[in-house]
Amino acid sequence: MISIRGIRSSILASKIATNSISVSVHSSIFTRPVAFYSTKVVEPSVTNQRITEKGEFNRKTYLIDLYKHINDNNDIVLYVHHNNINKADNATIRSELKKINESKLHVLRSGIYEIYLKNAHEEDPAAKGVSQRNRGRKHPLLPIIHGPTAIISISKGEPEHVEKVIKLLKKYQDKLILVGAKVEKSIYNVEEINEFKSLPNKLTLQSQLAGLLTILGGAGLVRTLEAASTHLYLTLEERRKDIDPNEKKEDEPSA
């Protein structure tokens, strides 16, 4: 039979063992080496910071960045004046444009787009101070950015795509009026755009040029170019003799 004293002794021994474990655990926590990490914030280099006129996340900065992206990443940008385009027409036009080489319609904030054009040659058109520096700068597209204006971006500069877009615009000629274009680095008026859309595509032009060079041959092409320059030289030389009175005296037979 287990006595009461024996039970008490067992409970007391159990408590002592438990406390010993607890103390050893806490001791191990506090005696373990603690590593301290620096909380110092490393500031980014000033040269990598973008300082914009209206703040990096401002709406104006966003639009200038968007306009730069569109112009830098599309071979052709068509400029149109828009008038009274309702919601249904807007959806239809955008859907039809998407079928033409993923072309897109972008309605412009004309005032901000004008600022972008003046600063377009800058590395960052939205950077602080560039608008003031380029306030009086001219750009060939500025005269057509008046009133409600939109642009149609075409990623690849093929004339056939421009022709398809112009056909679509004719369906909405009272609502979308073509006024100009940027084709790669060149600025076109409406007449020049109509001429461009009738040209063959780049692959056809390259084939025609290759065929021409094959027909002429390397030596034949050189002779052709030399003949043209020689003819020009002879013409100028004859003209010089006609003008120079000394040349006439030398040509006259002596008495």
C-alpha cells in the first residue's frame, strides 16, 4: 500500500524536475548569442532617381510617358480629329482597328500632348525643367493638334495597313477626319499619306531592289553611276568655258 507521505514525495519530486527543465530552457534562451542586424536604410543613388516636373505618379507624368511609349514603339501613328463619337461607334471602331495588325485608337489630352511633342527629343520628356527649356520649341505636328484629337497607332509600317485604316475612317468620315501622320521618323500630310498607302510592302520593295541590282550587276551599277557623274562634269565644264572669256581666247586660232 502506498502511503500519503509517499504520494506527497512523488508530487514534490515531479515539481522539482519540471522547474528544473523550465529553468534550463529559459537559461538556454538568454545565454544563447544574439545577432543584431542593422536597421539603417540605404538611400538610392541620386543619379538613379527620376525627378519629374509634376511628380512621378502624377496623371500628367503618366500621360507624357504613355505618349512617348506609343510614339517610340509604333512605326506609324495616324492623327485624326474626332467629333461626336458615341459609345457604340467607339466600341466598333476599336474592335475593327484591332483586326488591322492590332492597331489602337488613343484619344489625346491635346495640351499635354503638345508638351510631349516639344520635349520629345529629350531623354525624359517629363523630367523637371525640360518644359521650361523647350517652351518655345517648334514641332511639325503641333499645327494639327487643335481641338479634339486622337491618334491611331500601327506597330508595323506597312502601307497595306494604312490603306485598311483609311478605308475604315471613310465609314466615319464625319466623325474621324485624317489630318496627318508620323511614319517612322518622317511627318506626312494627308496627300503624302494617300501616296504612301499605295506603295508595295517592304518585302516587295526589297525583292524589286535585289532584282534591279542583279540585272545591273556590280560593275554595271558602277558604270551607270560613273556615267552620270561624268556627264554632269562635262556639262559643267562646257558651261565654264562659255562663261570664262580667257577660255574663248585660247580656243580662237592664232592669226
